[in-house]
Amino acid sequence: MNSHVYQDVTRKIVQSLERGVKPWVCPWNDEAPLILPANYVTRKPYQGTNVLVLWQHGRERGFSSRYWLTYLQAKTLNGHVRRSEKGVKVLIFKSREDEDGQTMTYSSSATVYNADQIDGVDFEGDAEEQTQCCSNGAAEILLRRSQAKIVLQGHHAFYRPSQDVIFLPERSRFERDCDYYATALHELVHWSGAQSRLDRPIRGKFGSAEYAYEELIAELGCAFLMADLGVTGDVQHESYLAHWLSCLKEDKTYLFKAVNQASKAHQFLMSFVS
């Protein structure tokens, strides 16, 4: 377990939240969605905590590329990391079987650099791929294929576990279509936790510590979905910044447990459209 990496990530997230900035929300351009960071060589998107790490680092440094490479990967492509450039550590999880045939997961870390820090590699041909995104239509397809029961009524968005129903205001009550879809995806993450799906029961009443934790899972899961689907928009719901800050300072694993659950929800829901 790379505790120093976890502590560093938590520290940076806390600093952002104290400024009122959520690292999983794109603050400078609400017309362009965040894009899931990916390894340039494998083209595989990073997952879980690594997404937050790279979004955070990319924001701080003003990087424009979604792609990241290790020093050796850049060298293999006849490129080189510019002198004085600093990388960021990401977590690598691997599995192996022990002597009893049980699967064991262990982690290590690797330092990666953004494509903007590397010379000698032609990233220009990937510009379209980096900026290419889907539309609200992709979110509509996900909502439809999930077969989640959605009722349009009232003034508030929420998921009611006892009925297994998502309630959303009429679309006309949202300023933009993308806000409707962002809010719907947030509630769909709550929906994914039902016993018949991911079995992530929502404990506690609205406003409680338990409910705030579930809200963090939904926020993160929604951010991952929006980045994957290319959806922009603002989620219309209560924020729990103060509570999250308190928990993050007291429990260094709080964020990572939430990210793990959010990643499971993200992968589960994307299976409907993959």
C-alpha cells in the first residue's frame, strides 16, 4: 500500500475543496467536458484514484493533453521528457495467485508525464481523438438501456430505494439539456447501488454522515460517467463540501473508499453501452 501517495492525493484534494473547487469538475469551460486521462501507449483510460490524481495535476499545470506516459515509454517512442519537468505518481494494481490459488492484489506506483511535457513524439495526429466527445444522446442511450424507472415530477432530483425509482424534475425546469443529463447520471449512480445490482445500500437519512458518503460516491461516479460519455452540465443537488472536508482530514482512506465504489458504479453502468 503506497500510503505516501494516498496522503499526498488526499492533501491536494483537501486543499482544492477548501478553496471551494471540486477536482472532478471542470471549472474553466462548461462547454467542454472533462476527458478521462489515458496512457498514450496502451490507450487505456486510467481508473479510480488515478483519474483524480491526473485531473488535479493537469489542472494545476495547465496541461491540454489527456495522454500520459512514463519516462521509459516516451524513450521507447524516441521522445524525451524535457529537462526540469516533474512527473506525478499514479498507482498500479496487479493481481497474482498465492500458493493456495487465492487471488492477491498488490499495488505499486509509477511516475508519468503529460504529453505536453514531452518532445520528440508527434501527438498532433491524436488531437481530434483527444477532443472528440459524445453528446447528450450517449447519456440518453445509457438511461434507456439501463431500464431504470424514471419519473418526471416535482422540483427535486432523488433516488427512492424503497421503490427503486429515480425522480427528476421535468426537463423544462432545467436551464440546459446537459444539466438534466448530468443530474440524471448522478441519480443513476445511486440507482446502481441497489441490492440487485452492486449491493451498496444507502444508509442514513438525508443530511447524515452516511448519506454524505453516498453523495460523494455519486458525485465521483457521475464525473467519471460524464467524462466517458462526453457530457457537460451542472448536477442539481445539495453539496456536502464541509462534511467531506471533515472526513478527509480525519480518515485518510475516506476518499479512496469512495473512489473505489464510484469506479465500480461507473464500470457497471458503462457496461450498458459498451
